Amino acid sequence: MNQLPALIGVFAYLSLLTMGGGMAAFPELRILTVDVHHWLTFPQLIHLYSVGQMAPGPNMMMVASIGEWVAGVPGAVAVLLAFFLPTALLTFGVGRLWIRLATWPWRASIQQGLAPVSIGLILAGSISLAEGALTGWLAVAIAAAVFVVLLLSRVNPALLVLCGALVSLFAFSPR
């Protein structure tokens, strides 16, 4: 229970970094949960994040797993509220303000500048995740193949997930 204030502080802060999606907050999520608070190891965080990517619904619901890991059900509830409530309120407020500023000359400039910031945050998150997940040549080959297929075709990503799971099942299974 004594971890609840730290969990709330960390995940309320992280919620404000999710511009462009949860991947944008991943580097800071790693630093705070693994390096600073030692709630998880990096492989555990990668596992929870990967499961969150596979689960239906918002992928960042995986933060509840971290809260539960650290402080049980109260931790899960606290983390969910801390992670989703600040951005929900901020989005609501900014959305209302954005409508009022429809004719403001700087509005288009702000929108144009936010897209590269989002891309940079997502790219940093992807590289941070890759540092822990791409541990051998086969993992790199699977990631590269998925990347190329998605760039060059309109294949359903769920099919690639299934194929990756099958390859991994045979390649990484204990012998």
C-alpha cells in the first residue's frame, strides 16, 4: 500500500507523455518502473507491454498490470485512474479551447508542429523497446520482415502477429 502514492505520481506524469500513443511514453516508463523504482525488470516490462499490444482494447491498459504487480488490486485501480484521468481531462479542456480558437492564425502552425513531435516520441519509444526485445539475429529478422511487409503491402497486422507467434514458437521454444 505504501507504493500507491509513487504509482499515482509516476503514472499521472506518464499519462501526459502519451502524445501519439503509449509508445511515446515507453522510454520514460522504462526509466521510472525499471531503473528508478525497481518495480519490474526490463524483460518483465517488455513482456507486459507486448501482452498489452496483443490484448483487445487500448494497448496501454497494460499499466494496470504494473499497478497490480506492485500493489495488488488497489495498485491496478490507482494506476488506471492516474494514467487515463489526467489525459482525459486535458483532452476535454483542450478540445473545447481548440474549437474556440478555430479562426486563430497560430492554430495551423501548432498542429503542423505537433505531428513531428509525436513521430519523434514514438520513434524513441520504438528504439527503447527494441533495445530489450531484439536480443538475437532471429528476433531482428522477424521484426525486419514485419516492418517490410507492412510498408509494402496491405496485409492485416493480425496475420503477421500470428505468423510471428508461430515462428517464435518453433524458434524460441525450450528444447
